[in-house]
Amino acid sequence: MTFVRIGGVAHHVTVDGSGPVCVLSAGLGLSWFDWDPVVPLLAPHRTVVRFDRPGHGLSAPAAVPPTATGEAQRIADLLDALGLAGPLTVVGHSIAGFHAEAFARLHPARTAALVLVDSSVEEHPRPGRTTAVSELLGAALGAAGLPAALGPLVRRVAVRHDPAPADLVRRVYRSSRVLRGVLLENARYGAVAAGLLALRDRHPLPPDLPVTVLAAPGGSARWERRQRALARRLGAHYEAAVPSGHLVMLDRPDAVARAVLHPGQEAA
């Protein structure tokens, strides 16, 4: 188990395999072990970096509220702390799709490919609640003992057929730190989305960058339209992971691995 300090915050990180680097960042409230089904498919071919954002998994609480630019810099600083050089494939799931795209825009020389896994999409972001509200709510719920009493159960309800080891689920989701981390990222969701839209205007993606939008339509025509629109906006290859729920890395690890190993290509 490894921790690296970024911006004064201890970040939990795991590194597996060898070869060109890929960084995997999971969605709101998820942890490093949610990529477990993907790692064996990638590790023979890639150096696979997984990390927990502040307040997630085993990482310490955030020192500052998240921003699109700040999350992109977090990935860059993580790679520097690990001594990993060379262009990498950056993979973002759900809300972390914002962070991965921001990294590709702000650090094009360090980006070999971009993979968005059922990424969040916000065409017209709305400001969220203030961070003060999220902090007060997290403190109140933590003081009431809600995370310790219900955290693992909420995780099991949210993640169908959860393959994560029970001891890890208890260790992570009984913590009020994780509840506060989730509330903070949720409160800043609209601001981070708006920040990414601003970056799109100022920092175009390299024209030859392979980009894949791997979506899980799940029978929702509206969600599929939005994911296809995102792919068009980014000049990306679009692929639907079917069947799959939102947690594509658990339902279709093969599709995620293929998108990383063969970026921008049609499935065989």
C-alpha cells in the first residue's frame, strides 16, 4: 500500500504491471478497488495507476474544494510523485471524466489517449450548493454515527452484485471522511463542469489524440444521445458497452481494457 503527498494531502495509490502508463480514476464515492476487474486485463501491457481522490478510498480529506484545473493538476502531480514519465492514457469514469478531459487539455504533451467511461455530461452546468453546506451536513451526519452504521449497506445497495471484499468495504465506507468527500465533490459538481466547458474554449485537444467515449446507455435513449453528442464534440470514437450499468468497469471490464489498449478503434 502506497501513499504520496500532493498539495499537503496524503493520496492512496496503487501501481500494477509494466509498460506504457495508464491512469484510472473512478466516479463519485468509488474507490481504487472498483477497478480490480480491469487490472488483470491491462497489467500485462500497461503500468496501471489507480488512486483515490481526497476523501475517497483511503486518501485523506481535501485541503481545498475541487476544480477542473485542480483535478487535472492532481493527476500530473501524482505522476511526478511516482516518477512516471512519458505520455499516458488517462481514463475517467463518471465525474472523473471531467478530470481526465481537463488533464488531456491542459497537459497534451503528457497524454497519449483519453478514455471516458460513461462520463458525466453537462451541457449547461448549474452552480451547486456551497461547500459550507456540504461541510456542515457531513459533520452532522458523522457526529450522528451514520457512516459507521449505514455506510457499507449504502455501498452494497448502490453497487449491484458488489465484488469488493467485505473487509475493504467496511474499512472505507464506515468512515465519515468518505461521506464528507462525497458531499464535497457533489457540491462542486456544477462548478467543475463549468470549469471544463471554459477549458474547452481555451485549450483544444490535440487533433491526433485518440479519444474514446465508452457509454452505458442502459436502455436510456436520452443518455445515449448525450453520450453520442459528447463523442461528436470531442471528435471521439463512440462505443456502447452493452449490457452494462453505469459501473462499466465492473460489468464490462473487457470493454474498458479494449478501449485502453486499442484507443479510438472499433471493437472487433
